[in-house]
Amino acid sequence: MNLLPPLPDHIPVLETPRLRLRGYRSSDFPAYVAMWQHPDFYRYLAPQPLPEEDIWGILLRAAGHWALQGYGFGAVEEKASGEFIGAVGFADRHRALDPPSNGAPEIGWVLAARTHGRGYATEAVQAALAWGDAHFGGARTMCIMHPDNVASRRVAEKFGYREFARTLYKNALTVLLERPGR
């Protein structure tokens, strides 16, 4: 008997040669928790592993984002194994940034440390951006990252993101990048 709830029909499923981008399932939670315990995963995101309660909140916010905004983050599943390996998508987090985002959809991606260096981030971001370009009417998008996250910076720059500011966000230096509207 399959106890997994069906995926919400308002969240697209995007396919790449090696990945499936889909809505979260509650069964993704243990793998997401495990990801957040690995220092190579969280080092640019948080000073320490997040507790389960916070990770559950991330999943719930993603589901709510789709319901309220019509876009959001979703799971990245490795097709070959069927395993949850990360998340990619867009959000409007209403971050207290200076300069402000002015409502630009913010793309982000996180992948399990064991998958780093395989080109999965590039593949997932490319699929998410293709979807975003078709659904945001050519609007400007942005992303934020830790200034030392060279790998993510390379992925962003491959797709036309350029630094437009550095600022403090939650007492940490943060790089703001933007991709002009298409």
C-alpha cells in the first residue's frame, strides 16, 4: 500500500536528463534533515546544523509559497536512484535587504554534499530558470549568497546573474546578484 500523498497538481514536475524537480513530499524530510547535518552542506547557509523543527518549517513554507504565490521551491530527485538530493526554486521571502529586492523572484538551490561537483546544480537551475522565464513574464530575478560560496557563484554567473550589491543580512555579509528581465 502506498501511503504517500499525491503531489499537488499546481506544482510543476520538471524533468532534466538526470533529475526530476517536483513538489516536496513528507517522505523527503529525513533526507533533508540528514543534508542539514553535513558541514559541507550548511557552511554557507548557517553557522551550525538546523534543528529538525526548522527544517520542517522550510518544507512547510515551500508548500505555502506555491499556494499563495504560484511559485516556490521544490524537491530535486535523482532519477537514477529516486532519492531526494536537494531543493531548487523561486521565492519572495520579503527579506529585509538594503537595497531591497523590490519583489523580484529570488532563485535558490541547495544540494546534498555528496552530489557536489556533478553538475546537478547547473542542471536544476537551468530547468528552474526555463520555467521562471516562461511564468514571470520576463521579470528580473535575483539570488543571494555567502561571498565565499564560489561554486554557487559560478552557477549563478553561467545563467547571467551579476553582482549588484553587498549588504549585511542577519549580521552576515551577503552578495546580491540579479539577472535582468528577458
